[in-house]
Amino acid sequence: MKRQIFELTLDKLSLDVTGAKGNKGSTHLITFRLIWPRPAIAERIAVKAVDLTGKSVSLVTKPWVERILFKEKVEGPFGIELTVSEPASDRQVADFMSFLGAAMFKIATSEAADLLATPLAGALTGIPLRYLAKQALSSSKNRVRTVAIGAADLCAENLAKHGKRSPVKLRLRVEEPVTRVTRRRKHGKSSVKRAVLLKAGQPNGEVVLGARVY
């Protein structure tokens, strides 16, 4: 089976519930996992901070360098998985990127040299990265929760004719309940109300990716 170059871009994102107050714009961290693109490579990770206007964003007219997620050799079946965070502040984005970079550097320096000498290198190096995004989102003092997740199974041979882009649409859903917290103070006493906007498992928008092989 011939290996092919697989290119994946982020084209559009829309959320039913963003977690932002009102219809304000918001910044969201999106982590992408390319799962088993080829033998011995368990996964690749890409991260983007995306600004939504209202509840959606379209990047189709943006330069390729702003949309590209992966450019990898693929063979046979593989998968794509993504996680969308709730609105994140500039500080939370910086904390996330710092944590991610430090964790991946640690994995590369302390484990990769030994693991690459074994036939199970691909599977073993994938284990710590599997939960890296979730840890990065929850390890910061300013924790960022997720508002949507999605996944799709792909196959290099079924994507499209060589060189032609084809859309890959992923329906998103909620992994954990999305709530809105309202704090009020009346007669010297403060109260907190928590309203459930979406229950775990409910749909929450769609992402459109652009895929091509060559």
C-alpha cells in the first residue's frame, strides 16, 4: 500500500453554545489529534487559538499558513479527534502553550531516545500525548474547560482524487455539562446560580476541515 501526503486545514467552526456571555466574540483553544496516520506513528498533535465572531468563524479566505493543521504521510485508515475549549483569556492561552511546550519537550528528551530503540515505539510514545491536551487545559491555575469534542474515521484511499480538496465535517458534542454561573449580591448577601446550558452528550455545533492527499 502506497503512502500518501495528507494535508488538513481548519476551514470553519460554529458552536451552538460557546460559553461566552451574550453574543460577544471569544477566543477558543482547539487541540487536534491525528491518530495512527501510519505504522509506528501513534499520533500527531496540533493546537490553534481561534477567535469567534458571535458563535462562528470562517477561515476559508485566510492564508494557507493560518489554516494548516497537518501535512503528514498517511497509509490506510486513521482518525482525527478535536477538543474545543470554553472562552480563554490571553493568560490562559499563554499558560496552555507553555505547558504544552514544556510537556512535549520533557517527553522528547526523557523518553523518546529509549523508546525509539524498541519495536513498540509508536504505541508507547502515544500514551503520554493521549491525555496531554486535557491535562494542559486543567493543570493551569486558571482552568479552561471544554465546550465541544468531535472525532472522525478517515482512510487515505477514500478521501478524494489526488490533489483535490474535500470537506470533512465533524459534528461536535459536549463531553461534560456546559453551565452558566450568575453571581448576585442583595441585601449584603451574595448568591450563586448555576444554569445548565447543555447536558453531557448533547450536540454543540460543527467543524469543517479541508482535506486532500497527493
